[in-house]
Amino acid sequence: MTQITTAPIDGQKPGTSGLRKKTPVFMGPHYLENFVQAIFDAIGGAAGKTFVLGGDGRYFNDRAAQVILRMAAANGAARMIVGQGALLSTPAASHMIRLRRTDGGIILSASHNPGGPDADFGVKFNMPNGGPAPEAVTGAIFARTAEIREYRIAESQDLDLSRPGETRLGGMVVEVVDPVSAYADLMESLFDFNAIRGLLQAGFRLRMDSMNAVTGPYAVEILERRLGAAPGTVVHAVPLPDFGGMHPDPNPTWAHELMAEMMSGDGPDFGAASDGDGDRNMILGRGIYVAPSDSLAVLAANAHLAPGYAGGLKGVARSMPTSSAVDLVAKARGIECFETPTGWKFFGNLMDAGRVSLCGEESFGTGSDHVREKDGLWAILMWLNILAVRRESVAEVMQDHWRTYGRNYYSRHDYEGLPSDSADAMMAALRDRLTALPGQVIEGMAIAAADEFAYTDPVDGSVSAGQGLRVVFEGGSRLVLRLSGTGTSGATLRLYLERYEPAGGDLGLDPQQALAPLIRAAEELAGIAAASGKTAPDVIT
């Protein structure tokens, strides 16, 4: 064991999903090591503990895993459970932490951000419950990065992570496990695989785009091998360090190949995509795109059709920017519905307390209490289970849902890579005006309320302030602005737009057409074009 003298490095503050920076930053002297040592120090040390380790396979994943193993050994860890090839999807890592009852896990991923030598990398710590570290822990990690003076690392040759089995690194056991099998078994316990097989055998056609990211091996095992989908159903199935040049974000902009196939006249019956680390999903039917907020509501309304949820849901939760479509389902079902800040860690307390079974975010994240992370393949399998039981198309399921609950027209506009100073100034200017906005009329719509969202956790009483600016209009339409914490350079402004149309109203509009007055109102209120220098969003979902 060697103690290396170091010094604090500025900017190692974890965001909503760990620390994300450009790959060359993580590869710089002491950068990764400082942060990993800060994790171990902030959780009371690693001595005698067991951790899970794995990542999405992006560039530097393999090298970072070797460094972390050597540091864990030097810090006295008893065992490290590592995905074969240092691969583990984020939901599979969460499941492994829970299944093996470990002391937590380190996940190497920048989620949906691009990968490669000049792209993005990330590290995050997940707690023993399998969920992302809460703010108290990430705050302690950040505080430790500001005072660190040394880190501990073992001198060792690289370990062979290519085959399952056990070896030793000093006094620590390194256990390499199949990254797929335990997760696939969990999925088979939750869903009616026989019903889904029957759907596929009846001629139902399926396409899954894994975007050269980590879900490829999982999707091939589950969809093609266990469920019997035709070979080649999963495209871009091999994880690559640069995701094959793809942007591994499953939305209509970046999953354009899948979108084109599904919107063609002879497209498959069902299409889906997942992201870099496997925790996000996009759902499509032939000729129809399902907005993530709508997907969450449909899953809430139909979860009882899957064996793992046949007893009904305990409750549901959504992030504040997510549309209120799921709220309508919860009200009709007589179950609790919670509105939280963005970030999956806020759902963990509710799940651990037995208050909710199903959670979702508008940023293509959906999951349940089977793990403590959002889970892309889980959502895809839930949809397939619902379609297998209902024997309806995706479009028919959506139309029935809107006829029952009404439609929450919804969209998110992303303005990426903005100068941080300009983005902060724009938000500050709007924040200063919030109290004066109620009663004003913009684009023919009267403002009913305006505030900055703050959340008091109903389980532990912790308060999270500054979670996004909201302007709500009479009738329930609203717009929300917040700066994202998932980028690695500049600022990303996210503008969320929602308009509710009751059942019996005009349910067939194009969302951008339905939201046009809100889009104009947002520009009038915030001056996005002037602050961003852009005439249109970079991404519309």
C-alpha cells in the first residue's frame, strides 16, 4: 500500500448523478484518485466493507476500474464485486448492491452523455439501498475533496476482469460476476415472460436500439434469448468506448434511426431505445412516439397487469418538471402521488418507506421499487407485458388512456452549452419577477401562480430549495425553467411546457402546436433567445 501526497482539485462537486467531467479531466493527475478517496473517507472508510463496481463501458471505464480496485484494496475493503469487463448497467448495479447486501457501489458512467477520449466521463457512489447518494453524503464527499492531502493505492498489475471468478488483491477479494444474469432473472420474476413470448410468436414485431451502450448484452439476453425475439431485434447491441460515435440519449433527436423506422408505414409494432448506462428509455409504437410523462401515466394505470405488481401500487412519484398526467391516474386509483425535485435519489426515501412503487422523470427515466435507480429495460418490459395482456397497439393504448384521463400536452426544450454567466443571469432576472407575475396576462393566458420549487422530504424532513422556476396559468397550463446538473461544460437550460386538455376535448393535436402559446409566453417572460444566443432549442423532446 502506498500513500500518495496530493492537493485539493477545484470543481469536484457531485451533481444529481455523481461527478461528471470531460474524460481528459478525469485522466489528469490525481483527479480520479482524489475523488475516490473522498468517497471512501466520507462514508467512514472502506475497511472491512464490500462494494459493487462497474460502468457503462465508455472510454476510460476499464482504466478507472483498475485504479478503483487498487484504491479499495489499499483502503482495507474486504471484497469488490465487479461486472465482467468492468461492465454493469446502472440498474443492474443497484440490483447487485441490494441482492448481495453490500455497503454500496461505485458506478462509472456519465449516463446519456457522449463517450470517447474527448467526451464525458463520470463517477458516482450508490448507497447500501442501491440508490444514489443523498445530498448529505454528496456534500460530505465534496467537503472532503476540498481538504484532501493524500490518497491510498496498492501497487499491483492489472487484474483480469474478462472472466467470472475470484482472485485476491492484497487482503481484498475481487469477485468478477456475469453482469447480466442476476438482472435478467429479476426481470423474469416481475413480468409474464410467457405472455410476452406468446405476443412475439403471434407475429408482433419489435425493435430495440441499445445505441452501442451497456444495455446491448442485457437486451440480447432478455429479448432475443429468453423471450424469443428474432435475432437482430436488438440493434447497435455491442457496447463501444465511444458508443460508435452515437449520442447515447434515447430521445427523438438522437435515436433518429429508430424514429425513422418506427414512423415508416411498415415499421415494427413496438420500438424502444436505452441510454449509455441503461437507466433511461424511449417508447414508440408504429407511427407514434410516447412522451416519457405519458409513459409513466400509462404504466401506473396498467401496472397491475404484470405479475410483480398484481397487488396494485403503493403510490407513485414524479419529478416536479414531469407532467401531471400520472397525478390523474393516482387520484382515480386512490393512491398517494408525490412531486419531488429532479434526481432519482429523492425517490429512494419514499420507496424505502413503502410509500411508492412506481416513479418517473420526464427525462426518459422510469422505474419501480425493484431497485433504487431508474431502469430502461424494466420500462420496456413493462410495456411489452401490458401490450401482451391487452392485445392492443401502442397507439390504441395511448388513445384509450387520453379518452379516460384527458391529455397533458407536454414538451421539453433544451438549450445546451450556454455560457454559465448568461444562463444564471437570465434565471436570476426571472426569479426576481416571480412574486409580481400572478394576475398578469400573457398570450391570452392569466398567470395564477409563480414560484421557485422547494421540497420537504415527507420521510426525513430534509429540505431541498432552488429546484426550478414555475409559472402556472389558470386552467392548469404551466411552464418550468431549470438549469440541468448533468452536463460537463457550460450550462443546459431546460424549458418544460405543459397544457392539459380534458377528456372529450381536442386530443389529437401535435404537441408543439398545442403548446405554441406557452412557448411564446416563455420567451416573453425569460428572454431565452437573448440569453442563449439561439433562435431555437438544440433538442426538443
